[in-house]
Amino acid sequence: MDQYRCIDSPEALALLQNGAAVADIRDPESYAQGHMPGAINVNNENLPDFIAAADMDKPLLVCCYHGISSQSAAQYLAHQGFDEVYSVNGGFEGWRVEQPEQIER
């Protein structure tokens, strides 16, 4: 997959419940206050390690603040060889409102 797809939170939740990985690209403080279950906080420093350790065959959800920055990050990760990459519409703010029971701290 050289492209990513934008999905809403119910579709993201279904993928998450079926084993999708989550890359949260927000700042560490925002991530620490709450994130999608199993999310890994990814930034410029740990990006190469994240890619090297990732299962490229597993779906990957990319989450940011409001669903804008995650689109370019998802595009980049799709070009790195991930088979399925998704940008979560609304970002973590949308997730927090629509899936309040699905937040880890």
C-alpha cells in the first residue's frame, strides 16, 4: 500500500480490536495525559526504531491532535512499507469524544 486511508473512530476501534498497531504522533505530555489503547508515542527521534521494530503486515493507525498532521505521517509510513496505514479522522480529540471508554493513561 503506497497510500493511506482516512477512517472514523468506529472503524479505527474495530481495527484496534483486531490487532492494529497505533502510532500517536502528539507531544509526549499530551500522550501521557491519554492515548488510544496500545499506542506508541512516535516522534522524530524514535521514528527509525519504530519502523525497524514494526510488523509491516499489521494494520497501522496514525493518530495526532485533530486528524490533520496524521495524514502526512500516514503517507510517509505507507511509503516506508506498511501494508495498511490509516489516519484517524478527528485525531485523539475526536477519539476522546467518541470512544471515551477506550483511553489509556
